[in-house]
Amino acid sequence: MTAQANLKPLPLETPARAKRRIDIATPDGVRLHYKDWGSGTPILFVHAWSMNSDFWEYQMYPLSNQGFRCVAYDRRGCGRSEDSGDGYDLDTLSDDLACVIDRLDLQELTLVGHSLGGNEIVRYLARHGSGRVKRAVLVAGGTPPPVKRDDNPEGVDPALFDAMRAAYAKNRAKWLDDNSGPFFTADTSQGIKDWTRAMMMQSSARGAIETSRVIPDNDLRPELQTIDIPVMVIHGTADASIPIALGRQTTKYLRDWRMIEYEGAPHGLLVTHPERLTKDIAEFAAG
């Protein structure tokens, strides 16, 4: 008998084995791909509409080398996660976030969400509470409704969102080409632009169209008022996707907040201002 034959398999539930898994099953059976880098104080990143967890790499890699455990997952229908065909409402998406947090047993957590990811964080805190969460960061978020209403006269005509969905459904590659410019700065490399576009084309068309309703259709102002942890709001002054006015409005409904404005930064500030964003997240998460 060889020495190799004497080796016993690892128990199925050892921490080392659990951390090597690359997906988590939600209660309705959808496999969510995730990455888990580093060790220490945990930070969980939630990505923007039709993107995936890769878009956080310019924050996750340096932070995972600075004593943080960095976790991110692909939303259902995005990246390497399964396309469920349904479950693209905000309640289900926030429950997916809860599933990731619970399955990885994350505690004393900092949640960081970009754009739609910020909405999922707010709904998560409203539905599941802050027992596992110490603080949250909303990056370029649209938690007050961007659509025009009686109590939101500065909002956008809802017909524009309907037109956007129709154009996206007809030819989403063209829609991305026509609308990606303001997402970046003038000096953003073509490689970054191509990488971002490819990431967005990888998402489920149905998932992307359905989740595009989440921000305009949900008014999270009442839920913002229930958040009982510190929140940092980060927003670029040149954001064309979610104007900074919405970021500023968000702070009006929070109990414990600070806001940082990036002068001239667009919606895609994860890649246009990566060092500054990483530094701000690190200082807040360590506080």
C-alpha cells in the first residue's frame, strides 16, 4: 500500500474546503458564483446592473492584501451565476445577498454596493436587519427614485426608462455602444471599455432587462430611514447614469452618514478612480 493510499479525504465541511467552493445555492436552487480573497475583516462587494464581480477587482485585490477578507458574487443571471429566468425583483435579489452572507457566515461586515448593488444592500438591511453588518458603502447609488413623481418633481420621465428597455431588447450590443461613453472618462483606456462591454454582454438579456426596472420602480426612502449603521455615500459629480443629486438626496434619509464627492468622476468610478475608491473603502471599513 502506498503512502498516497493512506491519505484520508477531507471532511466535507472543513473551513478550508468551504472556502474553495466557487458557488452557493440559493433557497430556490440558483447557483451563485462567488470569489473569496484574503482574510481578516470582511468586505462584501455587490456589483452594478448587468455587470459581475470581476468589476470589483481593482478594489478587491489591493484590499485583500491589506488585511481584509474580500468577497464578491455574480448576481443571478450575470457572469458565471445561473440564469434563473425569474427572481429579478429587489426582494429576491436582496435575499440572494442574505444567502451569501449566511452561507459564508460573515460577521462584522462592511457591505459595498455600486449602483443597483446599493439598492440591494438597502433592501437587505430592511428585510434582514444589520445583525451581521457593521457599516455600508453606497457607490453611485440611486436609492431615491429617479423617476418623476408628485413628491419627486426633479425626476426623469418614466417613458425614458421604457424607451431604454425597448432599445436594449432590440439590439443590446448597439445600445451599449451608443451609451457607454459617459460611463468612463476621456482618458479611460480602450481595453477597460472593451472589458466592461464584454462583461455586460455576458449577462442574461432577460435578467438585464428585468433588473433594469429595480432602480426606477423602487422608492427606498422609507427604508433608508430604518438603517441603524453608519453609511458612506460616494458619488461622482459627472455621473450621467445616476446623477449626483440622487446621492445627495440619499443622505437626507440616513441617520449616520458621510458623503464623499469625486469631482469629475463618472458612473464607472471603480475603474476611473480605483486608487481613491480603494483608499476610501479601506479607511471606512477599518474604522
